[in-house]
Amino acid sequence: MTTMTATKNELVQLAEARMKTALTTNSWTDRQKLALTCRILFEGGHDSGLAGQITCRAEQAGTYYTQRLGLGFDEISAENLLLVDEDLNVLDGPGMANPANRFHSWVYRARPDVNCIIHTHPLHIAALSMLEVPLEVSHMDLCPLYGDVAFLKDWPGVPVGNEEGEIISAAIGDKKAILLSHHGQLIAGATIEEACVLAILIERAAKMQLLAMAAGEVKPIPEALAREAHDWISKPKRHSAAFDYYSRRILNQHNDCLL
């Protein structure tokens, strides 16, 4: 078909229609996708010893999969994930969950649209969090985060109590992400794929912001264009395609994670 005279809106609709059929859907289980995400995040600079958690809703209401306390993200496989309830009682698997997973239960209770939560302390996010300034989204590539990142300025302490769950779940509101001062970041994704992609992106955003702040003042981008880019990039098929790309890369080094 001829597209040289089509409007931007028509071209967007055409591209979205093509993506629905041209981009394939992966066949990994949720446990395998969680394990892949852990390895992807490890290689993406999200490792901080044993700090950080990843969860996704399991088949039974009020339960979710998470990693075992004592294992690093680079050691997580589909087989060694735990199944826990919202009180962190282990329903399947050896060991215990990270006690800090408690605030995940609060977010899941408040957000039925969320199916995967990623909380990590990557280097640049952690550095930016020390400045007590919000994340600034001022580049096209970062627009999936535009208007979708909350900010918690006051550090509530170690997130193992119900108080921290109440504070963090209230602070993130209906957004996809939150920057936690003196702490790290949290992604609340509709899918594992979306959560993984946004976690990679928020660390890149923090790195870019720190570099830009060192050189001068970060300039804002037009709101209308930023929201247009947000909606254009934030498509399930695009998130899935990006996740599949990251997974292909990681499986060259971490092919044991699917076991």
C-alpha cells in the first residue's frame, strides 16, 4: 500500500496492526521468565549482593513466585524459585523468601493490574536516590517512563514492616515505577516482560540523568510529544519483543536459568 501521503496517526495505526501479527509471542513459563529476568538484570547492573527482590503472581490468588533469600540474581533458575503467600509463608521450595518482600504484598493488594514487581538497587539509581531528586525523563528512548515514575523523598527505613508497605504502595499510586530516596527503584508491571524492560530502562535513565546533570541543566521535552512517545513505545508486543531480545543475549551466557 502507498503510505507516503498517510498521516502520522494512520501510520501509527498501521504499524500497531502489523506488530500484532509480525511479532511472535514467546512460550516460556512464568517461572522461566522470572529466571531470565533475574539474569538479564544481573548483567544490566542491577546486582547489589543479596539486595532486591523479584515477584510475580502465581496461579492461586494471594500467592506469588520469588527468589530464595541467599541466592544472587545470577543464581536464579526456574527450578529454585519459591512459591509463597502474601505473609511470606513458603508453599513450595526450600529456604525462605526475603523478608523485604512484605511490601510487594501491599502493592499487589492495592494494584490488581500489577502482575510482576521488580525492586533493585542498581548503581546509578542508587546514586541518584542519594540526591533526593526525582527522575527526569528527557530523552526519546526513556519515554515509556514519562509521567509514570513516582518519587518517595523520605526514606522509611528497612522495608520489612507493614508500615513500609503502606508507605510505598501509597506513594507509587497508579504509576509503573517509583524512585525511592536513599534506597533504589521499584517497577510494577502488568507483565513480567514489561517489568523487565522498564527495570532496565529506569537504570539507564538514572545514568543518563547523572551524566547530563554533571554537564549542565537537564532540559524538559514537550509534554504532548513525550506522552505520544510513551503510548507508542509502551505496547505489550514491543515489551515482549524487547524482552525476547534481552533473553536471547542472556541465554548465550546463562542457559542454565531455564532449568
